[in-house]
Amino acid sequence: MALLKGADEKSRKTLRFRFPSAPLFQITPNIYGRCAKMSEILALAIDNLMSPIVLSFALGLAASLARSDLTFPEAAAKAISLYLLFAIGFKGGVSVADHGVDVTLGLSLLAGVVLSATLPFVAFMLLRLLSGMDRLNAAAVAGHYGSISIVTFVAATSVLEGRGISSEGYMVAVAAAMEAPAILSALWLVTRGEKGGRMDSQLWREILLNGSIVLLVGAFFIGWITGKEGLEEIDSFIVAPFKGVLCLFLLDMGLVAGRGMRRGRKALGPGSLAFGIFMPIIGSIFGLVAALALGLSTGGALLLMTLSASASYIAVPAAMRVALPEANPSIYLTLSLGVTFPFNLTIGIPLYLTVAQAMTGG
Amino acid sequence: MQTHDAKRVEITIERAMQSRLTNALQEAGVTGYTILPVYGGSGRSGEWERSGDVTRGSGMVQVVCMIRPERLDELLDAAFAVVENHIGVVSVVDCQVLRAERF
């Protein structure tokens, strides 16, 4: 921080210096400003990388890549994910109860649906361009990138809490709204609007009422109804242990991502890998534009950017296995879990936060 | 002890397809079956493991049913309509059961 302060002070002046055998160089306030910004991004990234959350993920990833026998029992992983969904939904509801409802809530939900439905088209074109992947698999992957990863969202909220940055509580509801539209876009990309997509009423029900969405939205409404008094009653359960539980969950996610990387590396070429890095950045830009248009706070902007940048690995893979069984699950699961999720967790979120702060003045 | 001929059908299928398969079996009049969790495995689509599986799109289950030999084709037609395009294995083995009236 001392370095940054120093840079700020110096940036008011123009310094001149000369290398022994070189022409005169000028360091303008502009360059100092950029240096300070870069240092800030770097400091934020290092700070994020050294957090228990990311280090837990790294431990799981390393253990898995080293073929350790460390595993999480299925029931434990399920219980932890239920806890996290309940806690994040509840806290979002309390925040809405505290700050009230305004028209931005409805517009944010609409923006989430539009983003979720639009991003698969961008992802589809980018993936075909970078890797030349066939239409079926490209559409299946694209569906994942329009939908969201709730764990990435939780990690972003945790970063905001750690920095004392507030956000709109209803972003939890936006996350839920962004789960499903991307699946329809992906199926449309396969059938090109022709009748015959494999969406039946049972699949609709499974997508819209999948356990994650029901719990997230349900807890959101409980938090909204009970407000701060409700939070005080269960505070010791859903606030204090939250980060510790998140660390455990991300340890498991690291194991899962590592397994995905090991098993799926043959399924991905350099073009697909590049897509797994570039697409979240492009998605985050779409999210940022929407956040600025809606006038969201810095925290809200980060969360919408993160949602737009993340790729699903829970709801969409299950839907794709039913609706597009010919698509190769190794491709979309490896990209989503093995490439984009680690990228967002380690580099993406600090990058999006810096951009969000710069663009919203937060 | 008196035993009777029967067919044991084992269908290992993606977890996402489980309810569709059991619905199809019930519509075909096959009301008795057992669903078993499958720990892990490897096949044409690569390795998979139940432990720590968060994706819901990659796990497998096994649906086992025992049926009278004359009803086998009906069951297989119903099951095949569901599993045709999906990852999985369908196998049929001869077996003996004690209480024939239950199948």
C-alpha cells in the first residue's frame, strides 16, 4: 500500500531521467497512473490467490493432479453444497428486506435472462472460430457458458464481504434466473429453430425445479420474509462458519476439477483451451455493460460480471445429457470445470473487481 | 426347493436418465425393479467416479429387474427406447427365482 500511495503522490509530477547512453525519457502522470493501477491489480490478484478459499481449491487441484486418494464422500459434498446455497440465498433475501425493492430488481432479472439467452450465441461463434468444433458439441458447450456457476458466484460474494463492499442482495435471484435460458439457446443452435428439439415437459420441470434453484430461491424468500430478525436467529449457523465451509467445498471442487483435467485433456485442443479463458472475459464484459446500464453498485457489477463469466457444471450438464446425448460430456465438463472455473476463481474475480471498481467509481 | 426360470436385466445408465427409464418400465407394466448406486467405472466415454461428483450430469446408476422370460421383449423394447442414444450398458442373464408369482 505504501508503494501505491507513493505512486499516487508522484503521479502529480512529471519526472525526467536519463540513461547513460539513451535519449531523455519522460514519465508522465498518465504512465504513473497506469503503473499504480497495474500494481493495484497485481496486489489484488496476489491477495486473492493467497486467500484460504483459493488455496483450498489449489490443494484439491494439486492433490487430484498428483493422483492422491483424497476424496470427499458424495453425501458430504452434497450436504456442503446445500449449506452454501441456503446461506447465500438467505443472506440475499435479508439484504433485499433491509434495502427494499426497486425497479432495478425487475430490470436486473430481465437483464440476467437476456444475458443467459444471448451469451451462448457468442460462445458458439467463438468456439467454432477458435477450435472448429462441430455444431453439436459447440452448442452443448455454449449452453454451459450462458448459464452460471453458483460456486463462482459464492466465491465472488465472499471476496466482496472480505473487502467490505456491499452488493444488491437480489443478485441471488438474478443468478437463479440465469440458469435455464441458456439451455434453450443451446438447443436452438442445434436445431436452428426447427421443431424437434428434445425438450419435454419432464426436462422443463427438472431444469426449472432442480434442487439448487429451489433451495437458492426458497432460502432467498425465507430471508426476505424474516429479514434481519431471522438472520439474527440463525446467524451463528449461516454467517460465521460460511467461509470455512466454502473452503472445504472448494477443496472438493479442486479435486473434481483436477479429475476433469486429467480425464478430459485429450478431448480439448489448444483452440478449445483458449476459448475456456477468453469466453469468461468476454462474458464479463457483457455483464459489465448490463451492470452499468442498470446502474448497479460496484459489488452488484462484480456479481453480474462473475455470473456472465462463469460456466455451469451442475444444471446444464444434466440437461445436456438428456437433451443432447450425442454431445461429448468430456468436452463441456472439462472446459467448464477444468479450465473456466479455476480461471475465474484465481484470476477472473480479482480482474473483474478491479474493472468494476474502475468503471463504477467504487 | 422349487425354483423358476426368470431373466435378470441389468441396465447401467446415466443418473440423469434414471426417472425416464423407470417411467418407461412402469408404462410397460414392469413395476418391480431395484436401483443401485454405481461407485465408478470406465467406458467409451472415459472414466467416471461417484465420489465428489457435483455435476449431476456424469454419474451412473444401475436399474435391475427380474422378469418372466415371456415378458423380456416387452421390457427391452421399453428400455431401449430410452437408453438408445445414451451412455450405458444393457445386459440380460438367466436366473432362478423362488416365488414366480411375484414376477
